[in-house]
Amino acid sequence: MKSLVFNPFSGAAGDMILGCTLDLGADRKEVKELIEASAPVSMDIREVVKKGIKALDVHINVPEKEHVRTYPEIVDLVKAAKLPAKVEASALDIFLKMAEAEATVHGQPDLEKLHFHEVGQSDALADVIGSSAAIHSLNCDSVYCTPISVGGGTIECAHGTLPVPAPATLEILRRGKLYFRGGNVNKELLTPTGAAILAHFVKPVDTFPQGRAIAIGYGAGDAELEGPNVLQGVLLEPDSHLIPDIIEVLETNADDVSGEVLGNLFEELLSMGARDVAIMPATMKKGRPAHIIKVIAKPEDSAKLARKIIIETGSLGVRVMPARHRLMAARNIERIKIDLEGQEFETAVKIARDSEGVLLNISAEFEDCKKIAKASGIPVREVMRRAEEAARRLFS
């Protein structure tokens, strides 16, 4: 098992992602040949040193004059390149992400009429195809990205002076739910192409997943900055076969709230996307009976769940624990049939496996088993046991 982690502390562009993945071990000759066969460009690769860090600098040589391509023209070029199936699918999705972002920003709902400017040039085509090929060739089980430095200030482009991050880049970040941060650098550190490639491939994380580094690569950016303008990539061998996830823990103390209100809040929070809810009895100052409400949530759901807690309980605030990793099993629901006293029933079971497919646990769905118990007259505990035994025979 192997994971790829991008650490864009100095931003990311298409050529930086390409250089980084080539430095990590992607086949340079194969990727170069694929790029030059797919677009009217040539590609040079050289080692450079950026503020003390050795990195690969990828330069795409393009025709002096190119017309502005439409989105459909880009799609036709990608399909005409006869790329490997995975690479073609990735390249098409990356350009779709850029097209949808541009369409949203410019109020142009018809993608068929959408004109690309900077991201429609041959170097962008080469970056997208090359990065897709290189990332796939690394054959990683998962790809992650820590918060992206986007830079600040303004940039000049085909549409005039725009803020950093550029509106299309910001829209890609929003749609991809990528974590990012600004900074005191008056440069565009994250390009739309870089954002779209990352949005296609990565799962955002706030810190490095646990594991052992087996390779480190750096892709060089063009600008000269105070710090090293490189994209860092790390190949990790995880120290467990569990799947990393990001959560936040919401917590508040509530007194003078009835059991009925707490029970309703429990159901409301789960229906709004809470991953788990726990309500525990507590004693507050002056011996007052109270409850501690604790909610596990995805970071993007925390604000609405905190608001719901405040509205329902009268609390004046909700503590939000810093985002953290949790390690979890991959879970899926299967439906099985079981025979009980000559009758056949169907129930759902939850199958938990690690990232290599090793079975960790099987648990029967309680609500299904409760209905079966009522229909069959067999105790629910026995129904659950038999369902789990049947599932283990099927899925072990």
C-alpha cells in the first residue's frame, strides 16, 4: 500500500505538479513521449536549486502564436490523443472542472460556447495530460493534499486585473473542498490548472497522514520568491492499513434542558449530517444536573450543527476541537438472506475492511433484525448473531 501526499507550502501549478511527480519516480521518458505525442509542444526537464532545495524544472515549449481555444476544442484534442483510458478520463475531468469554474465566474452556462484563455493553451494541455499520466503511473492507493498556499495581491490576465486567488481558481477550490491559506506573498502561487489537477486527484487533509516516507520529490515553480518556490510531494507507506479521515468534535454543556428536547436534538443533528452524537449526564457548578453534548462532524458541517445546538438548547457557545485525524475502516453495507425456523428473511449487514481488503468486523443492522425478531418470535440478539455468522461465511 502506498499514498502520495502533496504539500503545496509554496503553491502549485501544472508544471510544478508534473515536475514533482516525475521527481518522485514517474517514468520521465514515457511521460515526455506521451505529452509530445498529444500536444504541439516539446518538453525539457532539468534539475535546478531553489533557495537550497534541488527540484525538477519542467519547461513546455509551445508555438509562438496560438488561437484561443474553446472548451469543446480542448475535449476534442484530449480524445484525439488516444491516451490510456485512466489518463484520458482524468484529463477530461480536470478540464471540465476548469470549464465549470470559468462558466460560473463569467455567467456563461453553455460550456459549448466557453472560451479558455490561459488554461486553453498548449502548455496547460501538456501539464494536465502529463500530470495525469505521472500520478497514475505512481500507482498509489490514495492521494492527499495539505492546505495550499494561494498567495495574495493581484494578477494581470486576459480579463484585466484580478485578485489572488483568481476567481476561477477560488471556485475550483470551493467545489473541490480543498483547504487553502493566503499569505504575505504578492504573487499568484496557485494557478487554475494546478487547482483543478489537485481537485481531481486528492483528498484534502490538514496535516500529513501517519506513515513512513519512501520517496520525496520537488517540482520547481518559475517565480523567484523569498523562500523555495517548489511543490513538495511525498510517497508514504502508512503505518497501519486504516483509512485517515478528518473530523471536528463539537462540545457544549447544557443545563435546564429536558430529556425530550435532548432526544429531538439527537435525531436532528444526525439528520443534518453529524457523524455521531453522544449526550452524557454531568454535574455543573453548585451541583446543578446537566448534560455534555458531544458531536463528531466533518469540518464543513460544523457551523450549521453548532448553530442547531445553540438554538435548541439555549447554550451561548459550542467548543470546536481543532481538526484532527481519525483512523477508520472502509465500510460498506451488504444485504443478505438468512433462514430462521424455515422462514427466509433479508437484513443489511455492515462490512468493515482495512485498505487492503482484510475483513475487520461484521455487524448486523439492528433495525432490520428487530423487525425480523418481531416477525419470527426469535430474540433480536439471536437474530443478529445468526445474521453476522451468515455474513461471515459469505464475505470472509
